[in-house]
Amino acid sequence: MNQDIIQEFELTFFEDGKKLAMQHLSSGINHPSILALTKAVYATIDAFLESFQDYVQAEQSTVDCKKGCHWCCFQTVMTVPHEMYYLLHHLNQHFTEEAKQAILDKVEKRHARTTKLKVNHFLSLKHACPFLGEEGNCTVYEARPLACRTYLSSNVHSCKSQFDHPDDQSVYAAAFDLPLRLGRMLTDGVTAYLQERDINSYEWLFEQNLLRAHRAGSFDEWIQGKEVFKPRALSREEEAYLQKHFA
Ligand code: SF4
């Protein structure tokens, strides 16, 4: 696909993110409207991913992701705050208190490990996602973050190789670029809308954002413009590294 078309797509997804935010939040930013917005964002990206699979087939390629395959579920996932409130709502609706607590304990464990790491180290860390089930399934599939939805591989062997060689930067999974880029633009559109209303939507580590969202009172503070999700300060090298891998 040529660069002009990709840029056009990116712009469209950015505008769509803003429009969805406006549609769901213009009459009030509160817990139900944030949940409705997140649901709409996921429905939008899921619809795109369905047509993307057809496009891939037409190009004589394949999406090699299958139910139960989980090599990508050991790597770092970046999320934004509204996704975390959606996920917590899902946990409250579908998990017992005991099961929820067991997951939060795993989230704490992963956080204890990643919070001390520099960016290049946590990006190469392989540590099972707290939501990864025993059968290799995602236990929160309907509410999984956008980063998980848009991570599609064209070759499962490349995913396995990356898993086996986490510190070798010449070995990486053959993930399709377009879904990752468009998912990011959709999120950026939502973020832009929130920022215009002085609500920060920092993208940061899944586990840390989830723990912050879980703290009592955090939602009200967040929509009042407090820096609930502000990531730690990064060195210049870390910022450059993050930019290179996630921009
Ligand atoms: S949330 Fe689900 S899909 Fe995403 S990394 Fe965790 S287990 Fe995998």
C-alpha cells in the first residue's frame, strides 16, 4: 500500500477517534460515557480488522494469529486510561471478587518487576500478561486493550523467535504495520479530544495504568484533570527508544 494512502487512512482514523469522543462525551464526561466511548473505539477497530483480514488474503498473505496462540502475550503492552476503566468494569461484571483479586495480585507482581526497569529493558522483558489463561487464552478477550487487538502477525514462527531471543534486536515478530498505526491514530484522536478538555490521557505500561485506575477515587480525579496517570520522567535515551519502537 503506498504511503499517501496510508497517510490518508491515518488522518481518517485520527478524525474518527475525535468524532467518537465528541459523540460520546460532548454531553458529559462520566463513567458511563467513558465506557460507551471505549466500547465504540473497540467496535471501530474490530470492524477495520475484519476487512483488513480480507485485504491480507487478497494480497496472498495470511494473518497467522490463532485462538490459543499467545507468544505476544509475554511482552510489554501500552495502554491509555479510558481502556483501564473499561477493563476494570469488565472485571467487576464478569469475575468473582476472588478471581479479580488473583488477577490484581499478578498485575502487582508484574508492576513490581517493570516499574524499576529502564524502557529498553521492559520492552524486551518476557513476563506473562496477568490476563493470560492456563489454556493460552485471553481471559478478558472482549475487553482487551487496543494494542492487543491490533497486534497481528503474518508469521507465527517469527513471534516464537522473538520470544526465544528477547535481547536480540535483529529478531522481531512479523507484525502487520497498518493495524498498529491505525489503532494508534484512533487512540490519538480520542486523546486529542480529552486533552482539549484538560484531561490527560498518558500512554504507559498496562500494569501501572491498571493499578492507578483501580485506586479508589482515581476516576473522578482523572476527569477533573489531575495527573493520575502521569508516567515517571524518562531520560532522553529512553524517550528516543520509546519513540523508535512505538511511534
Ligand atoms: S490482555 Fe489478553 S491479549 Fe492482551 S497481552 Fe494480556 S492475555 Fe494477551
